[in-house]
Amino acid sequence: MDTNKSTAALAFLQSSSLPMLVQEEIERLIMTGELAVGSRINESELALRFNTSRGPIREALRALEEAGLVRNEKNRGVFVREIAFEEADEIYELREALEEIIGRRVTRAIAPDALDRLKAMLEPMRSAAQAQDLEQYAQLNLQFHDILLDTAGSQKLIETYKRLIKELSLFRMRALDGGGGLRVSVDEHREIVEAIASGDPERAGRVMREHVAGSRARMHRALGRNDAAQRAPLSPSSTKEA
């Protein structure tokens, strides 16, 4: 009887975790560009690829729709979502405010080991930038900001921030490539670490906000929208452009 219960519990765990694993893998395909923006997602191909039925695929796609990464068009299917420039610009504006909050919270809460982890990431980031390895740099950048988020210690802040980051992923890759971000991004991250290490929450918040403002300006340049950058100030606290 106990064996039957254990087997049933294991089967339930496997079936309930499968959609989450599938979701994570589809999300990875979107983030790396293997599933291109605007492309239709073929449920049958994904089911064959992951060696599963279409049920977990559909459940994963529903979760990704709620996360803002895909859209479901009636009678047409599910597509990787495209974000208009205007929406991306609004998300950058929200990120500026969130990063300032994160910078202040992290500076008040960070422990020496977390600060050491941030410092240790700077050299790999510089190497990836010098090698023009956009995908590697993007992964390191996400890890850097994950350390900051974990240190900030707010689950709601983490959830909100990560959703915005996912929606912006493709725009941010273009900004790193076409907007000149790789030339300056490592130095901006070094400034963030130095500001946090200074123990001044206001300085750290300001530097992190300026970092996102610089990313926003690079996105404008990469998409040929310098006119938009001029009409909308990058940050109320700084006019610095990286």
C-alpha cells in the first residue's frame, strides 16, 4: 500500500513538473533567438523534440503567454510575441525606476561574499565583450543582475523585474550589438559595484538608474530612433549618455 502511494506521488510529481521544464526550455529557445520574434510555434514539433505529448506543450505556452513572451491568435496558433518600440521604451522607463530601488536596497543589505561575487564577474564580462560574444555577455549580465535581485530581498520586485527583462530581451541584444553597448557596458557594471561598495544607497541607486538610461539610449540608436531619445529625457536624475 505504501509502495503504491509512493509510486502515485512520484508520477504526480513528474507530470506536474513536466510543463514547467518544457516552459523553461521553450523560454530558452525564445531568449536565444532559436524561436524568432514573430514566428509561429509548432506544438507538434516541440512535442516531438521534447518527447512528450502536446498537453504539457500547451500548458507551457499558456504560462508563457501570461509572462508576455508569446501571443495566442484564434484559429492561427501561438506566436513569439513582438514588442513595438514604444512599448519597449516604456518598459525601459519602468526599469530605470526599479533599478534605482534595487540599488538602494542592495547597498543597505549586501554581504561581503555577494560583493565579491559581483566583483568576480567583471573580468569574464570584459572578456566576453572583447570577444564580441553577445550571447555569453548577455548570460553574464543576467547573472550579475540576478545577484543584485537576490540581495535586494523582495519577491514582488523580483517577479516584476524579471518579467520586464524577458520582454526586453531581444531589444537589449540589438542595443548591445548595434547601439555600441559592448564598448561601455562593462565599465558601467564596474561603476555599479564601486557605488554599492561605497555604502552610499543614494549613489548606488543613481548609478544603476543611469546604467539603464544608457541602455535605453543605445536601444534608440540601434533602432535608428535618436529623435525619440531627444524628445524623452532618459532620466530625471541624470542626462549622462553612455
